[in-house]
Amino acid sequence: MTELARETRDMAPAQAAPVRPATLIPATIVPLQGLPIVAVVLVGLVVAIASNKLWALDFFHVVGGGLWTGIDLFVGFVVGPILGRLSIPARAEFSARFMPKMMLIMPTLVTVTLAAGWQLGLYEGFVNSGYHYHAWVVASYVVVAVMAIVALGVLEPANLAVLFELRKPEPNGERIAHLMSRFVWAAGVTGAMQVATLVIMTRLATA
Amino acid sequence: MTAAHDVERRLPPVMELGVASLVCTLTAGVIVAARGPKADLLWPAVVLLAVSAALLVAAGVLMARIRPFAWRQFFQVWKWATLAYVVIAGMLEYVFVKDETPGRILAMLTLLLVAFAVTVPSLLAFSVARFQER
């Protein structure tokens, strides 16, 4: 996506125009067929929290957090550079189909990870200020806050604006490139925070 | 119309104020969470929440003065995004209530979640509406 931004930005407006996906883009911004899956996951999360069972809480926190971290790093440092080497129509078509799914997957993973994580912290006593490694726990809060600011204040608004732009009869390639240009540093910040998350969580798990 | 105008209209700093409000909300959340669920009410967090609310109101006032503005698209995005973020905030609220978080701390966390559930959909809706025709 970074490369798409750079390449599209460098093109003349006449060349940058054909960014609309060649095939029909999905009818809805968010894939509606995914909503029942999200509902099932959230019901499972409520059951896990209500039952306050260690295994269930650990399952939701570890699976949710692992997928969150893995997807962030994979998309930022593997998918992104590959996308940069595709043709512009291919990249636009990929983005039009990929971003809606991410808009459903990522908030679900974040919600599951944070809700189960807080409850797990209460269960294990990590969230109490008297806990021996409490500074590491607070560091994890700061890391999550930084990622939330980047994701919710920068990336998600840009993603949504790009999706709406791609649905126009004549999408503005320059505008899309401008919006996507912020993905460069956002991927770097998010990647650094996710590595910090791995360090903190493995430290707490072995404390 | 210039190329720069095609990319982005010159608008008041609605997005910047909204992100600043989100930063204040999340910082207040970190302060409360860092002291643990049974801690006393923390005044720095209260001040940050007040600043966050003020910034959000200022962003709303500035946005209301933009002419022309794609209000139909704004509310189209806002209502669905609000639904999603109410569910997310509701899950976290459920955890706090279930754990019998003390009243004043619960009230603080609830207000922070409300601020979160209002700010993020507003940012998303504005980011779409700013590039739409009326």
C-alpha cells in the first residue's frame, strides 16, 4: 500500500485516474456475511468473562492478541511491500476487497483481546498496583493506547475514506495516494508497538 | 480548481481536534487502569476527560460551520460506526460492571467509554464526508 501511495502520487493526474477496480466492488463497505461470525465470537467472549474460567479467558486473550499482532506485522511488512509491486489496478482491486474485511476483523480482535485481557489481569492479579511486575502491565496499557491512536485516529479514517473514494464513478487517484501516504509511518509505529507487545507479554507470562 | 484542492479541501482542524480528544481520552484511561480497579478517583484523569470533551465539542462546532458539507454521508457513516463502537465499549463496560468496580471509578470509566464511542465514529464519519460531494 505504501508503494501504491508513492507510485500513484508521482503520476500525472491523467495517468493516476484509472484506479477504480476493474471488476465490481462489494456492495457494502463492511462484509455483512461476516457479522454472524463476529456475533458468535462476542457471545463466546461474554460467556468466558461471565464464567471467569482461566482457560477460556486465556484462550480469548492469547488467540485474539496473537492474531492481532500477527496480522498487523504480516500486513505491514509482508503484504504491503508485495502490493507495492503489483499493477495499480490490481492494487486498487485488492484494497477494495481486503480493507472491508480488515474493518470487521481488527476491531473484533482488539475487543476480544482487551476485554479478555482485563478480566485475565484481574484473575491473575496483574492489574493490581501492588503486583511485582506492574510496571510491565502499565507499559502494555501505553502500547495499546499508542496503537489505538494510530489505528483509530489515522489508519481507519484513511481506510474508510479510500473505500468510499473507490466507489465513486471516477475515483480521484491523487486523493487516494494522499490518504495512503500516511500508511508508511503508521506501519512503522504499529510494528514497533507490536514488537514491544510481544516483549511485554512474554515477560509477564514467564514472571 | 487546483490539483491541491482536488486532493484535500482546506478545512478547519476538525480531524486534529478529534484526534487530540482521543489522545486525552486514552491517556485518562491509562491513568485510571494503571492505578488498578480499586483505586481512588484520579484528578488528572478527570481533567483529561474534561479537556477531551471540550476538544470534541470544539471539533463539532467547527464542523457545523463548514459550508458546504456532506451531512447525509456523515450521518450514514456515523450511525453504523456508532453502533459498532457502542458494542465495543459495551463489552468493556460489561467487564467493569461484572467485576464490581467501585462507583466513582465505574462512573469515570463509563464516561471515558462514552467519549471513546462518540469520538471514533465522528472521526470516521468526518474523514469520509470531507471528500464527498453534497
